[in-house]
Amino acid sequence: MTTAFNTTEIFEMAEQIERNGARFYRKAAQEVTGLRARGLFEKLAKMEDEHESLFSEMKRKAGDSSLSFDQDTSNEALLYLQALADDRIFEDDPTTMLENQYDIAAVLQKAISLERDSIAFYTGMQQLALDEPTRRNLVGIIREEMSHVTYLSNLLSSLTSE
């Protein structure tokens, strides 16, 4: 038995992750003190907006092809991905994860954690995908999310070395 997802759904998930990220950073920008920190989080929110646009364009180019996942051998993996998405990545209000900790380092650490969760989600989807076009699309999303982790990690390192 297979479970079919369509490409549109996968890219809509990616877009939602990016919207959540932008919302997270905008909330941090409102709450932090200091122009430098505020500017940093506003820039990160804009990056999330750009990635949402990128995923929207990828969705448009991919069309409406189906994604098939072998449920017989990977039902547990699909359930894991759904739980990950429900619990962390697609939280209705991602800003609640900040727990009133608005210093730059705490926000960056939380952001890195969320980006890694999204990479785990998309990597799991990639591992389960049965068709090559789907895998290629997911690789593109993963690369974008990895670029976020690298950028955030470099920012965090520069803060701790000051």
C-alpha cells in the first residue's frame, strides 16, 4: 500500500515552515533591545520570506505530480515525520518557543534547532520518496535549509567570540 502526496502539498509545507520562521524572527525583532539585534532579526525574517518565495516558485515549476511513499515498509517513518511536523515545525505560534528569552544568542540557538528539525523532516521525506523528481525537489529544499543553519551558526559564533 502506498500513500500519495502531491508535490503541491510538500511545497506548501515548506512555505509554511518559512512563514513560521519569518513570524518567529519578527517577534524576536520586536522584543529584543538594541538596534543591531533588531536589524539582525528583521534581516532573518526577510530571508525566510525569500525562501518562501523560492519554494513557491519551485512548487509552480514542479506542477502537480504525485509523490509516492511506500507505507508498507515506512509507515513508522511517515508517522515520525507527521509527529515532527505537528509538534515543532508547524506549531501555530512558533514564537511561543522563545519562552520570553529574547537575547540574541538564545534566539539564534532556538532558530538553529528549528532549522535542523526542518532539515530532518525534509531528509526523512527524501529518504521515503519513491520517485527521482521528488527527491531532487527535496534536495533543493534541504540545501536552502542547510544554508540557514550555516548562516545562523556563523552569526552565533561571531557573537560568542566578541
